[in-house]
Amino acid sequence: MSGLNDYFLPYQIDWINDDSKIKISEKSRRIGMTYAQSYEDVRDCVLKTVPAVWFTSADESAAKEYILYCKQWAIIFNVVAEDLGEMVIDENKDIKALVIQLKNGTRIHALSSNPSGFRSKGGKVVIDEFAFHRDQKALWKAARPCITWGFPLRIISTHQGQNCLYFKFVNDVKKGKLKWPLHTTTIYEAVAQGLADKIVGRKLTDEERQAWIEEEKANCGDDVTWDEEYCCIAVDESTAFLTYDLIESCELDAIEKSLEEITGDLYVGFDVARKKDLSVISLNERLGEVNYIRQLIILEKTKFKHQKEVLYKILQHKKFRRACIDSTGLGMQIAEEAQDDFGKYRVEPVSFTGPVKEELAYGLLRNFQDKNTRIPDNKDLREDLHSIKKTTTKAGNVRFDVEANSTDGHADRFWSLALAVHAAGNVANAPTIIVTRGRRKSYDILRGY
């Protein structure tokens, strides 16, 4: 057959040419690693360096796709490969596999993810999408002895969090605890080596490749999908202060209202910025015990004069009750002026000290857990809320920081929303305000008697 360059990109060739006993790949989705692996497996069977290949993936469709690849490579190698279809390989446990047999007697098996399928088997083992198997420990325990007689083992996967055996293997390799070669291929590396060109069917410019990547990222929907499925980053969801599940459980469609449409008590949170970050004003309409976030007004690189105009229009609303305004640094002047103009109780300047941020963050968390806050179904808001990570310093101080790979501000929407919910939550602690209504008409009627 022709050289590898006629069929594969450089990262695939590097993988194929690595003849280590055990090797592991962390990869972007759909970059052709299973395709390259199927070539290696057929080659090993053609050369009879292995008696059999035992392949397993997380779902049946992946197993079928792998077998199709193998049949294509058999044709290119000009060898006869008989398709034996689905065969029972363990009657007692009803375990089946898709099987093809080469003329020299070697076989390639595509198994389900049932760990029992590897019991009493010998030969080359390929575990595809290892992070997505239901019981990775049982699968590894059953598959590892298959290679005792010197046969190779391959592990290929994208990431799915950090609480799995696959992540532990990758992490142990990076720390030097395991001596396996690790092949890491992100979508950026794959595209740089020709993936997008191959998909589009022509040579692309650097600008076109970058645009292709940006479109793929935009279509992902959230950062975790992009990080794990395309960038080889295992996301530890347990460190997120607000998880995606919790955030999405509080989202509502068509929740937004104009300022004029708000009829319930209005509470406001304002996270102030000028150049680097976003200024965000959250409009919170409280109905009963529930906070409905009707608007998030984003002011990017906006002069303070205009920010004040936008804020004052909101604070003049007839249902406005209370606002909490970030008075840290740049926000001090706006917060003080608003308090002077609208009243000491109605406007509260909030300085973002460590303890204050902790109180705000946990107040928002409790509202989400109790389903007492409803937010718009908005990607930017969702990612901003999810970006906050709680950490504890060696001195025991709690910090709330934005995750390292966040590219949009410093969770400005999070803090604006937390301020708006805090404003509504402090109603019970407010002083009693007595408002005079003017003289009764009955008093005037009695005048002179």
C-alpha cells in the first residue's frame, strides 16, 4: 500500500508509529484517532504480530464504525477479511461481538463495554473512549491481563471530568508515575496539522483555519464542552460554586421584561466597571418569595456619566425598592451619589471585601438551591455564573475567583445578580419608613365647626 502520508495527518502517524506496549491518547473529538487505530490493528493482524484484537468502545455505533474502518484497511492491504457478523463469545453471560477474520486466521473483535467480555481472552486490547465507559475499574481489571504475554494495549479517549480512572491514568503519566507514552492532540493542534483542510477538501489559509475553529467553538454551547471535547482539559465540576445542573434548573424562557412592564417590587444590583471589565445592572422583580431577573444591562467601556443616567432611570421607577451597588474602587462615587439622591436605606454601597463576597455568593447559592431565583436562559450569564470557583487559602480564608480559562471579564454578571438578590433579601432588616399621605378631606370638611 502507499505511504502513511497518503492517508493520515502527522499526529495520526505519530500514534501509529509508536510501538510501545501500552500507550494512551487524550484527544479532541472527531479527529480520526479511532480511524488511525483501526489501521494499526489491521496491520498487526496482517503481520501476525498479534493473534487477535479485542476492541471496546462506549456504545454499539462506535464498534460498528470501527469494524467498517478495519474492513476498508483490509481491502487496501489486499487481504481477505471475512465478516463473521455478530458472534456470541460468552453464552453464559450473553456477551456478543462484531467479528472479522483475516485469511491468516487472526481476528478483530468489537465488543460492548461489558468488562466480562475480556475474561479469558488474550491478544491486543484497544479501549476507545475510556472515560465514557460505565465501570472503568472493572473494565481495566478484566482487560489488563489480556496482554500478559506481551501483546499491546491502547487507550484512546476524550475527557469526561476528573472523577474517573481515565483521568487518573493521564494525570499519573504527566506526573511520571506511569511510564506510558502520552499522545495529546487538541483541536488547535489537529487543525494546525491539516484537519480542517481535510474536512473542507482544500488547503486553507491560517485565517480560514482560525475562523473554522471559532465557528466550532461557537457551536459548542458551553465552555465545558469545548474544554473537554476539544481542548483535552478535564473539567472538575466539583469545584464550580454553581454547577451547570443547578444553574439550568433555575432558567426560564421568555422571562425578560422591559422596565415599563415590571409591576412587582423592583430590586437592583450594580457591579461597576469602566474599561477592563463589564458594568452590569441586574433588574430583579420579586414576586412573593421568588426573584425574577428581568434584565441584565451590560455596559461595556461606558463613561460613568452615561452609566449614572442608565442607573437613575431605573431607580426612578415607581416600584423601585432597594439597590445594592458595588462601591469598591471605581464604583464608590456612583454609589455615594445614588445614596444621596435616593435615600440611605434605598441605596446601599457594598464594598467587596472577602467576607462580603462570601456572604453575597452564599446568599445567591441558597437562592438557587431553594429555587427562589429565576434567570433568563442565556449562555453568557450561564458561563459567568459557572466560572466562579471557591478556594480556601492556606490561612483558611475563603476566596471566590474566576476560573483560569475564563475570557469574559471577572464574573461581573455573577456579582451583579448576587447584589440584586441580596438587595431583595435584606428587606426584612430594613427600618420602618413612615410616609405621610397629606390631610384627609374629612378634616377639611370639619374646619370652622
